Amino acid sequence: MTASIILIGPYGVGKGTLAELISQKLGWSEYSLDLESECYLKERPDYEKLQEKRNDWGLISPEWQHYDAYMVERCLTEHSKAEENWVIDFGAGHSVYEDEEILAGVQQIVAPHSVVLILPSRDHEESLRILLERTRKRGRLTTYSDEQINEFNRRFIQCNSNYVLADLIVYTEGKLPEETCEEILRKLGINF
């Protein structure tokens, strides 16, 4: 099995940017679970029913955790078979598990890999402010109010599963993406 670097973090923290920088620096392949997750869901016999329920459940919901775990398992199984290393951006929802049994399963799946939790700041309220500013600046999640975005990110930041899954936490506040990239690699003990 080939080990990968997995980036987790709230929406707007810069996981995609960091995944690209790390993959370029190391010459590893890059993969975004958010961008490709639909292909795993389409494999499921209940896909049509999922589509109907998905919008009702919201961005992070207890009902959806089972499916996030399924997508994580499929992604890591598929990419662990390859004879190459990967930098995988999980997307904001793929590490939020309030169900202890589901969390234990995901913890086992990610165990061979290096999981890095990216947060803007140690201070949760400052993190929310930074994330909202970045989201609005990039013109993303335009159908959601500021309160909805803050609630989504608050739930992420406060969810214990992110801290349980992470081998390492890195804060981005006051750093350029390149500096954060190098900090991650140094802390993981990877020469670049």
C-alpha cells in the first residue's frame, strides 16, 4: 500500500491550493475527493434516492456521514492500489463524523496515511471570520447566507472527528500558501 498525504479542513481554508503546491513540490499526484465523489456515489444502488434526499440534508448532516465514509473508503482503496503517492484533498465534509462507529471505521481507513488538519487560526471565532471572508472573496457558496456559512464552518471546527483523524494540525493565519506547504512537509519529515 502506498501512503498519501490527506488534507482536511473547513470550507475555504485552502486545501485545494495546498494540495496543488505539495504535489508539485514532491512530484506526487493530486486528487480532490470533492470533485470526484459523485463517481463513487453513482456506484451505489440507492443513488437515485440519495439525489432526492441530499438537498434536504444540508452541507453536513448526520444522515450523510455514512455516505461520506463510503466515499473516503472508495477513494483510499482505489488510490492505495496505485504504485504512486498522492496528495488528497478530502473536502470540508468528508472528515465530519458524529457517529462514533462510523468515525472508528474512517479512522482505520486513513491510518496508513498522513492526515493534516488545516485551520486558519487557533482561535475558533477568528477562524470563522477568516473563512467567511475568503469564501465571499472567491464568490463561492453564493446561495448561502453568512450565518449559514458560519454555522457550517463552526460545526466543522468544533467536530471532534477532525482532531481524532488528524496526525498534524497546521494554522495558516499570517502565512503564504507556500510557507504553509513547507511547514506541512517539514512537520511530516518529508524532504523536499
